[in-house]
Amino acid sequence: MNRLFSATAAFFPMTAAGAPGAAHAADIKVMASGALKGVLTELLPDFQKSSGPTVTVVYGPAGAIAKRLQNGDAADVAIVSSTQLDSLVARKKIVAGSGGPIGGIAIGVAIKKGAPRPDITTVDAFKRTMLAAESIGYRDPATGSTSGTCTAHMIEKLGVTRELQPKTKLDNPDGEHPEIVFQALVTGETELQFGQITEIAMASGIELPGPLPDALQQATVLTAELSTVSKAPEGTKAFIGFLAGPTAVARLKAHGFQPAVSR
């Protein structure tokens, strides 16, 4: 499992409160992983109240967001996984060192609310649970979903790809609406579904028995960076700094994010 540590303030060159010019900064466009939708919906009013700029957010799987940026879509802030960061820097799509990690996300198991809780306490128990399930589901890796890619790798690592394939449902939800990812559980199409814990927390009608066993866990770290084509660099730096502040850190934790990791 990835080890997560507290991020240092050095990653965030400017805080939202009292940032020079932030109150009069231009509006900000953010492209972000859908895992952040729940917490950003709560945080944006606080930022706009303290700093002024209106923030609009486009959500999607982190891989799809990175691809859009690579293809020339414009944004002021990009929030993607740290594994995609180097490629975006190399392509001169984001400014190296302009931001930093804001939180880590673990992958969890979701079930329909009220359903029997599966045994996922150990790798062997988890494997038996998957093989015994009538159906399983996860995000289609082809969508650019980090959780889908990690889940596919996890199944391959366990050596059960062939056994699970006939009863696997790959989910292809609208990237703007990560909260509907787990509807197949609610309707009974799947018995178990794997996804990011922060997205499980957004969905209704389902429960989280727990995360994957440590030996199988692949935590994703999300990082916020300034785009090289930003037309509002001061307001953007203030927003990135706000994501490292105490209000954001507390909300991120409440939504299931782990402490940010330094690179």
C-alpha cells in the first residue's frame, strides 16, 4: 500500500486568505478528478467568499482529464493523479512545482445498503469473497478511471481474471456525475463493486464494508497544479493554496481522503 504523509506548506506558494490580488482575480476554471466532486461542492462557496473569483469545475476520470489537457483543453487548475503529473509537465501543460498533493484516495468495496457484509479482512478472504459473488463491478479502465485501472491490475495480480470475467460488469458513467457510479448495486445488477472510497461516500443506497486489504491496496494521490495557459494565475495560486488550508484539509478528511503525500 502506498504510504501517505503530510504535505508541507512549501508546495503551496500562496494561501487564499489575504493573497495579493486574489480578491480581484479573474474567474477560475478547474478540471478535476470526479472523486473530488463531493468535497469541492462544499468548499467552493468558502473560497469564493474569502477570495472573490468564481470557480467552475469540470469533472471526469483523472486519466480522461489528463488526456483532455494533453489535447489542448484549457483550464487554470488541473487536479489529477500524481502518476500523471510528470507527463503533463513534460508536455508543458502544467507549471512544474506550482502546486502539490492535496489528498490520497484508497480503493474500497461497496455493497447495497443492508446487504450481508462480505469478509474482506485478508487477501485470501477477499479472494474467496470475489469468487463466491454472483456478480462484481468496477469502472471501465478504458474511461481513464484510476480506480478501474487499479482494480483490473488487482484482479490480475490475484490470478482470477478468467474466473471473474463472465460475471463482471464494467461501468461507464458520465464523468460529470461520479455519484451514479454505484447504481448497479442499488438495482441488483452487481453484488460487489470496487471504487474509490471518496466516490462510494457520495453515492446513496450503498455501504462501505471497508477498503481493500493492505497488500492489494493502491492508493491514488491527487495533486493540484497551475496550468501553463492559465489566464488567472494569481487567483489560481490562491485556490491551490486554499486546498492546503485547514478548512479544506478538514473537509477532505471528512470525505474519506487520506493525508496528502509529498513527492
